[in-house]
Amino acid sequence: MYCVYFLKSQLNNDLYIGSCEDLQKRLRRHNNGLVRSTKVYRPWKLVGHEEYNSRGEAVRRERFLKTGQQKELLKRKFESE
């Protein structure tokens, strides 16, 4: 099972969107500073995820959600998390 996940930085409240196959492993990598794009904004909190049957579906959804308007909607949705 693949998923698209939503992380919120507890340092600056930034929202990160990603996709992976093993969500817990990926979250550990983010919080251990092993992901270049997120290591300076640690720690990260998982605020949501969506599951998909294929990697292709998850990647398409991730790309769609990273578009400007969609990301702004998600930021508002997870604002109080």
C-alpha cells in the first residue's frame, strides 16, 4: 500500500506533502534529519495521510496537491493541528 502524507513542522508550522510505501519509516527519516528538504524544520508531526493501491496513483495525487491552490487549501485545513 502506498500513501500520500502530510507533515507539519513544529518549528515553523510549514506543511510538507510527500508519498511513500512505508509511512512510519518515512516519518522517522524526516524526524532524524535524513531528508535534505526537511531536516532544518524538524521536528515534524504527521497530520494526515491518504492510501492508494499503486505508487503511480500516490505520486499523481502528491503532485496535484503540491500545486499552489491545493497546497494553500491543505495549509488552512491543517492550520489548527
